[in-house]
Amino acid sequence: MKLNLFIYLSISFILSFIVLFFSIFLSFKSPDKEKVSIYECGFNPFHSTGQPFSIRFFLISILFLVFDLEIIYLFPWSVNSNLIDYYSQFIIYLFIMILVIGLVYEWLRGGLEWE
């Protein structure tokens, strides 16, 4: 058992270093204006720290985390759905309905718009 784990870990480390080596030394690097521009944050980070910025990024990221973490709960259900009784299936379907209603509500209210 320990030998299998050691072999698995050693192969994964070797493959990781091979991919890292190839990505560093064989990749084509051309930093242009588009590649070095800001991303994800929604505001220019080079202004002074006292200037206000849009809170929209934080709202969208919190919505992403909520829906992403909720979807993680569905994986065990999808794997073991044949072992769950009807009451538990109903609870899971109710959970999915609440997620869909929340997503539609946020979509209609404009919570997913970046502007």
C-alpha cells in the first residue's frame, strides 16, 4: 500500500516538473499591452489607495462562491443517487430548485451584469 502511494506521488512530481520545465523554457513570451493590462479586479490598481472603486466585482465573486460551493454538494448525490430514498431525493430536488430560483432572481435583478 505504501509502495503504491510512493510510486503514485513520485510519478506525479516528475510529471509536474516536466510540464513546468517545458512551460518555462519552450513557451513564447511576448508581453504586449493587452497581456499586462489589469484583469479580474474591475478597477485600475495604479491609482492612489484613497480613491473609491466599484463594489460590483466583490458582489459577483461572492455569488460565484455561493453557487460554486452549493454545486459541490451535488457531486455526492449524483454518485450515490441510487442509494438515497425518495424523501432525501425530494430534499435534494428542493435544494436544486432553490438554487435555480436564486440564480434567476440574481439574473433578473442585474446582479450578474458587470456595468
